[in-house]
Amino acid sequence: MKIVHWIFTGLIASMMVMSVSMYMSDPAYVKDTLGKVGFPEWLFYHIVFAKIAGTVFLLVRKWPKLTEWAYAGFTFEFCLAMSSHVYGDSTDPEITNPTGAIMAIVLLMVSYTTKRMLEKK
């Protein structure tokens, strides 16, 4: 169970690191995309910070309450991403495809569920 948990947690962390890398390598594109799904440009910086902090708290596990908050924050972020892709005001198929967000939700659910199972042992 521990191996499964860390595989899924590692996949979530990898997704967040890749996401932050994309945000930082081409911020103009990301800000434009955020605008196309209805978010203000200033939200960009908050998302980057939250993804970095959440990833650190998922992996370090030194602060259990912050780890729980990281799981909650990523749940909100992925659900918001999914709904933004589905209901955003764009005709671009790349922007309207919620597959990545759905995958992230599933990975996060498995990571969290296995974490809770390990804590009960």
C-alpha cells in the first residue's frame, strides 16, 4: 500500500512540477489561456505559489495539517480546472478538454485514500 501511495503522490507532484514549469517558461500563453476560461491575469501568481507550496507539503509530510490542506487545495484546484475547461468561453479544443484535470482528480483521490489507509494501520 505504501508503494502505491508514493507512486500516485509522485505522479501528482510530477504533474504540479511540470505545470509550474510550463507556467514559468511561457507565462504570456498561460495568462492568455486563463483569460480564455474566464480568470483574471493576477490569479496566475497565486496559482503558481499554491502549486509549489502544495507539492512541498504533499512530499515533505512534516506538517500533517498542511498536508491535509494541500490535498484539499489540489482538490479545489483540479475541480475548478475541470469546470473551467468544460464551461470556459473558448472554442479551442485544447482548452476545452478536461482530460488532464480528470486524471489529476483520480490520481489525487488514490493518493489521499491510500494515505488514509496507511494512517489507520
